[in-house]
Amino acid sequence: MAIKILSPQLANQIAAGEVVERPASVVKELVENSLDAGANKIHIDIENGGASLIRIRDNGSGIPKEELSLALARHATSKIADLDDLEAILSLGFRGEALASISSVSRLTLTSRTAEQNEAWQVYAQGREMETTIKPASHPVGTTVEVANLFFNTPARRKFLRTDKTEFAHIDEVIRRIALAKFNIAFTLTHNGKIVRQYRPATNEEQQLKRVAAICGDDFVQHALRIDWKHDDLHLSGWVATPEFTRSQNDLSYCYINGRMVRDKVITHAIRQAYAEHLHTEQYPAFVLFIDLNPHDVDVNVHPTKHEVRFHQARLIHDFICQGVTNALNAIPQAELDLTPAMNEAREPSASYQTHYEPKPNRAAAGQNIFASHYHQPREKQSENRPHFSNRSEYVPSYGYREQPTKTEQRLYGELVRPTEASQVLTAPVVEQQLPQTSDAGYLRALALIENKALLLQQNQQFYLMSLAKLQTLNYELTLQQGEIPQQPLLIPIIFRLDEKQFEQWQKQKAFFQQSGFEFIENEAQLRLTLNKVPAVLRTQNLQKCVVSLLAEHVENMPDFLTALCQTLEMKPIEVLADAVGLLSETERLLNKAHQEKFNTLLKPINWQPFLTDL
């Protein structure tokens, strides 16, 4: 067969095969056009699941008369004008293919009026061959698009349509997804003349929560955690459900990039990884997340349906999302994860044993559960309060009740309190172990957290302040000097394209990188490095920034390399005393004689005497 140029109608129908999968695809494209036009009220009328009629009405800016026929032309759009616009897309539509593709497989009527026009104008296309007729019409400011008899001229596609109920369910899901991202827009969805959905504008947080509840359900709202996580140009916001709100199917997972609903493997994997410790493989998390970033850092021109995106720094985005969701989940009062006693036993609370716990605020960066009315006893607290003399292999936590002590427990407790010499001899070593050391050096005792910047310590009668940032830095240095450093493989390897100067520095430093737990694949011919594995302790760091900064440094030995590496790290804020104490304990465990002096330099003595004399 000879090569020839396709007819415009056939070319549009081929494009329609990519853009118009089913009636829901038409609804999505047309509603997105309405949003790009600045509409705040959108009506969606559906008949027979969208096969007979799809009508989208909005109060947007409208289309001028002279541009009506052009609006139905292929590759015609008002969203972008040059390559710079394509690389920084903030509008929902930009391809200029939707209306042309839809009109090629349906009977399409477009009616529009701008605020500057005194009358509206209408254009009609039927399986169009690039010829349209424009006539005057009656219409308020805005646009109405009617799509009738979808796939009337492509029977092969029409026979693949499902039942009206199924097709309308897909349309309903599209509107649900869009309504979650556009709280300030009013949506009305009707099917065969009956109002099915009506979302009113949500201008405040309370109204937004009502819309979330209407779309995702009240149970989701009751178990939702608010996220507000920021890093440079990245911003993660929205809600994630606590792990106890599990789903057997992936039906409550809504994610948006700059207001655009997407389905991305990098984002999905990051969220799954954050929930890995809480959910089984057959369970799915529930979330509504909004990711805002610089439009230059994401490519939305990947697929005609615009559901897929590509990130310029996929690893950074992955780790950013994973860390944000992880912090939110870790900040949950942990009893919310499992509020049911073992074996589903229902017991009446005992009045003689009631323990009350004050709510512990979540970390500000991770957000907090704004829906929960009260907090429960954390599981870690339950573990800490476990009787030391219990000989049971499985501990069943008590929620407002107390179990009867076993005979063994009664006997041991009786021996403990019996005023005999034997018992005193037995308990003496225990008391000695709990007493502070009485040596000259003594031991460091953490007293308080000072403005989340320093730790107040006491050693014998002397008090000190220790910088948390410097303590974290020392902890990183000690961890990276261990004999066997745990490594974390990267889901998406990071590629570094170096210049000659950077590659020269790499040749000098690659032994230091290897000793620190990094694993690179070197391509000397192309001056390229591929980072495959990193030290597990640096998993959440901006690895690209760290490596590039190190290659700009002139280091001659391993200590200098570690110092330079730690200077590039972003220290996690510590806002809870328990976290600071844990960091101090871990650092002391890693200390040896060679580093003891460096640790001692972090201790800044405090002289209380001038203050005491003024009392």
C-alpha cells in the first residue's frame, strides 16, 4: 500500500482512540476545560450513562465568536504558546486535542458567550470533516458543550461500552476526584434528569471536611490525619488515614500534582513504603494528598489522558512523600492503631483502675489528627507499664480494666514486700543497679529540652548545655565509621553527569564514598556515575545535593570527608525530649576513646551561682 496523508477526520478519530476511552473521558476533558476557563459553577447532565448525551455547563470566561470554529480544530489551544509554556504547565488542559477528538466521534454542539459579547454563538459538528457552521444562540456568560450519540460513527468502539450503570459510575468517580481538588467550585451531577451529586463551594476548613466526608465517607474522616509537610519548593498537604482504616481494594487513593489528578508509580510506592510497617500486602492505605511543586520540575506531557507525569528528581519526590507520610503516622497516639483487646474480649471497665493520659501533640511538620475527638493510651506506654514479673509470653494490654494477678505474681510480690532478711538480701542488688554511679565522672542525666535547640544535662553537681544539631552531626559521623554500615538500595538510581573537574575529585574520593556505605557504578568514558545504594542512615537525605557538594570539596582523608559530608546533611528537628534522650543514648553507645574528647567538647558548662546569689 502506498504512503499517503490521512484525512483530517480519520486522524481525529485515531486521536480519539487515545483521548476518548469512554464517556467518563469526555466528562473529564470538558470539565477540565471549564476549570481552566475560571468557572466556579459547573453542571454535568448525563443521559443513559453518557452514551446518549453529555452536557457540561459552566459560568466561565467563554469563547469569543471568532474562535469558536478554531476551538474544534486539532492542535488548537489557548493554554500554551511556546516551549517555555510547555515546560511550566499549570493549566489542566494544553494539548488542544480534546474537542477535536470528541467532535470526530460524536455530534457535538458548542455554545458560548463572553462578557464582552451581547449575544451567544453556537457551533455544531457531526463526525466533523473540519467544516462547521456558526449561528447565534441564547446563552448566559459561559459555555455549554453537548456531546450526543457518542461513538455513533465508530460502532467498534460503541460495542465496548458497558451498561449505563457502569459507565455512569466511572463518570461519578471522575467528578469525585475533581471535586476533591477544587473545593471552591460548585458541582452538580445529574443522571437522566435526577440530581445524583451536588457539591457546594467549600470556603473554610469545616466545609472542606464536609466535602471530604461526602466523597470519602465519614469513617475516613474519623481516622484521617492532616498533613502539611514542606521542603524548599515542595509542599505536601491533605489527609492520610490511620493504619486501622484499611481497605481491601485501592479505591480511596486520591493524589494530585499542582491540582491535577494523577496515577504515578513513584508516589504510590512512596506511600506504600510509609505504610509498610502497618499494613499487609493485601491491604491498601486511604489518602487524599496534594503535592505542589515547581512546574519546571515535573513533566505532564507524558500521555494523552494526562494521568501520568514524570519528575525530574523522582528520588527526591519519593523520599519527600515517604518521609512526610511516615512522620504523620509515627506521630499518631499509638493506641489508635489497635483499640480492640486481644481475642475481641468485651470486659466491663473496673472503677478501681482508671488511667488517664494527656494528649501528646504531633510534630508540627507532620500535621495532626484534626478529626479525632480524644486520644487513647499509646501502646508504647502500655509496654512500659507491663509488670516486670509477668511470665506470660504474650501481653494483653488493659484498656480501663485490670486482670487478676496470677498465683506466681502474688507469690513473687509477697516475697518482695516481706520484711525478712532474706528478701532484703535478694532485693539489694536490684536497688544498687538503679542508683546513679558514684564515680568522679558520674553519668549524664537529661533534664529538659531547651527551645528544641539544646539539651540540658546534669553530671553530679555540674550542669551542661549540648547542641542538638552538633549531637546529630556527631551521631552521623560515628554511624558512618562502623565496620559494617547497613545499606539501602535505591528504588530509582540517581545518575550524576560530571564535568572533568568533578570526575577528578571523584577519583580521589571514591574510596571514601565506598567506606561510608555508598555504592556507585562508574562510567569513565561518559563521565557518569550511577548511585545504586546509600547508607541506611542517609536514606531520607537529599542525596543528589550531598554528592554534588562533596565533589566540590578538596578532602585528603576520611575524617575530613565525613566532616564535609555531615555539613551537607539536613538535621531533623527534635521537638520531644524522649527523641533527644534517645539520640544521646545512641551516640554514647557508638563512642570510643578516640571520639570521647570530641563528645566532651559539645558539653557547654552552665554556672548557676550568679543566679542563686540573687535569690
